[in-house]
Amino acid sequence: MHPPPSRLVAAAFLLALASLLAACGKSRDPDRAPQLTLKDYDGAPYTFGPDDGKVTLVVFWATWCVPCIEEIPHLKDFEENYAAQGFRVVSINIDDPEGRTAPVMMRQFEINYPVLVEEDERAEKAFGGLRALPTSFLVGRDGRVKRKLEGLYPAATVERFIVEQL
């Protein structure tokens, strides 16, 4: 005896719905860093992401944030000391999309790493949001976020975290 056609339709519908829900449920791995393209203050696009094979310290900061400014010399040192080993700093400014202050600071501090512009909170959201500044995400060579650092950490601690990933 065959099931009535209405049961076949219902079964097909449920199977399709289950497949759709399974596909939708496959969200981005929360530990995997996002792939992003942002512009720098010259308007040039800069792309970075989980498949770059680099250890990356992604730093969110603001021009008015004193701890953010205090960490700039350490970030410069990290960039200089570890770039040859596949490390990089990528900073994202969240408060000066027009470029009134950040470019001046970049020149004043002789920043040696990319400073990108956050215009629409896309990068912040891609990393799960911010609760403090500075907030940094240390991404390993495998593209996974290894550490989220909220606030200003001692330079020696951050350096130890970087070296662990190199």
C-alpha cells in the first residue's frame, strides 16, 4: 500500500525544509577570522583574512583613546621586529573616517603598519563587536582568532602572545 499523495508532499516539504535549515545553520566559524577589505587613508583598498598565512594583530582604535595612542610605539616595534617572520599589525581606526586626525597621527608617530578606515562598523561586527578600546585580535597562521585583547595590555604580554604564534 502506497502512502497518500498528501503525505508524500508533506515528507518532501519536510526534507527540503530540513536541508534548508541545515544549510542556514552553517554559520561562520566564530574562531575563524573574517576576510575583509577596507580602505586606508589614501583610499587604497587593503585586504586581509584567514587564508593569508600570517600571524596578524588586528587592532581597533580611536584618535581620542589615550591607551590606543600609548600602544602605538609597541605596535611599531612588533611590526619591525617580527615582520620577517610572517607577522603584521593591521590597525582599524573607528572614529575618523574623514581623515581629519588619524593621518596627522600616522605621520607624527611614523606608523609603519597599515591604518585602515572603519566607516560602517562592518569590521567591528565581523569580529563580534567591541566593548573597549583598544581591542585587538591575534590571528594565527591557521586563520583562527587566538586571542581577543580588550584594553591596553603590557607590551611584554602581547609580545609573548605574538611569539607563541610565530
